[in-house]
Amino acid sequence: MSASELYIGLMSGTSLDGIDGVLANFSGPRMVVTRHASAAFAPELRAELLALNTSGNDELHRAALAGNALSRAYAEVVHALLAQSGLPASAIRAIGTHGQTVRHRPQEFDGTGYTLQLGNPALLAERTGITVVADFRSRDVAAGGQGAPLVPAFHQGVFGRPGESVLVLNIGGISNLSVLGGDGRVLGFDCGPGNALMDHWCQQHTGQPFDAGGNWAASGKVLPELLASLLDEPFLQKPPPKSTGRDLFNPPWLAHHLQPFKTAEPADVQATLTEFTASACSISANSYKNNSKIMAVCGGGALNTHLMARLQAACPRLQVTATDALGLPALQVEAAAFAWLARQALHGLPGNLASVTGAAGARVLGAIYPS
């Protein structure tokens, strides 16, 4: 088997729930994921990555050290994938790594703006002996784009069906929707919050990093006035191309909306935050579904049974299901996308879609760190 056929993709999203890694084989007509490994963040690293989403003392120094720690954790996932497969590092053409987004402000401030993902790709290359491709978003931003989402082109290749429109909804910390047209046209954009606000509230009030299965939310009742306040956020009505992150949907933003509801039961707030995520996603899906009959959900949100039920209720004309039903497990999709993006870069092929990000045109994405 040629080394050029095998790539590793790594993903740690804005939900900060840990690292997912896949080993992907591109030798056939369609990509096949042959191995999957995951690792939770050490509590101190998770706390530091979360803190670095906002300005703080000595943050350049702290960000550099967090990037080193993150790359060491990435390397452990790579070694786990190699051990599972019995392959040497030399069999892998490259690793595609997203890094950890801590700021995302495209087109702001000076007209270009920036997007910042922590990590040390050079250290990852040293720790693994494998070529690393990283920093995928910056070139799209430099070309006038949002730098996000980057996965719709990959979604089209994996989930697209000729003659049939399909929706793919990724629910990580932030949610994004890919609209895969049966005619090959693709649209994609960020919908708004995914798990970020729900996870924050759950951690604050239960000590748990997330609401397993949405059971806590299901025990509460939706607060209509609070939901209306949350849904009044202008980003939700903004037409695509658009992208967002913790720069907008963060604890201070939530605290502002919660001021009139200080006596609310925490479970009711959790129920409302879950409904908010479902509503933000369904507004996008119902507006852009074309003739789609299915919405396949990936990311950690696909494991939230209550959230999935609320999505189905809000999108009655769509079959809402996890991407597992289309052949790729929900927790492998984004990592596989970055394996694909690494392959695109090494083959000199575009990784973005200007129709999605608003960039001036197709661009080869990523910086390459040879083994």
C-alpha cells in the first residue's frame, strides 16, 4: 500500500471535550476511516484553553505553552492510532490538524481580521515523525473569506447524493450547516451556538462537563421569555457567508441575557439553552433545506438524545439522524475532514469553497511541516 494513501486527521473543537483522531485511507473511490482514537483533555489544559478564549495576563506566553501541551496530547492520539493499526509512522503521508480555536474574528478591525488556532505543528512533527499540515483557515481569511466552515466540501464528497439534496449539521461547541445540492452546488455556514453554552451552564451548576444525553435539560421546562431574548441575537438573522465562535456566544453574553431571570431554576435554563441551540439550527435548516429529506447530524451534539428530539420536532419535514446512518460515525466526521484537507494541501488542491466562506476564490489551504 502506498504511503500517500493514508492520512491522519485530528480535531479538537470549540466544545473542548477532547481530541478525536482518525486514520483515513484514500486508496479507493471513497475515503474509508480504518481507525478512530480519542482522548479527553487533562483538566488543567482544558481550563487554560477555555481561559485563552478571552484576553488575560501574559496570554502570549500562556498560549505558547498551551500550544505545546496540546501538540503533545495530539501526538499521543497519533501514537494510539499507529498502535491500533500496527503501522509505522513512515506509512502515513501526513497529519491534518485543526488546532484549538481561541479567537475567530474574520473581516473585523482592519478589514481582513484574523483567526487563531493554538498548537505547535513543528513539535507534533517532531513527536510523531510524520509530516504535519496545519493552519487551514488563515489563507481563506486572507482571501477575504470567513475561514469557516471548511467542512462542506468534504461533506459533499462523503455524504453528497446525485440528484438529491442532503443537509449535514455539525454540532460541536458551535453549530454549522452544510447544504449539499443534488446538482453539486454546496452552501455552508455557522448557525450559532452548539454545545458551548449548554456545557458551560451544566459545568457551572452540576460540576459535569456536559449534559449527558440531555437528561438534565429534559427534566426542566423551556422559559419562553428567555428563549425569545436569546433568539433576538442579530447573528441568527445575518445571511451567509457567516461564521462565529466563543467570541460571541460566551458566558458574558449568556449572563447578559440571564439578568432578568436570576431566580430561574437551573434545569429550566438548561432546557431553554438546549431549545435555543435546536431553534438556531432549525431556523437555518428550514430556510435552506431546498428539497432535502434528511438532515444528518455529526459532532458531540448527535449524542444528545434530547437535543436530537428537539431538532426533529423543529424540522418535521426532515428525517433527523446521526451521520452513522450515512456511513460515517458522528464523532469521526470532523477529524476525517482534516485528514482530507491535509491530502488536498499535499496534492496542491483547493480546500475551501468560495460559495461557503465568501473568499475571492478557491485556495490551497494549510502550512506544511515536513517530517
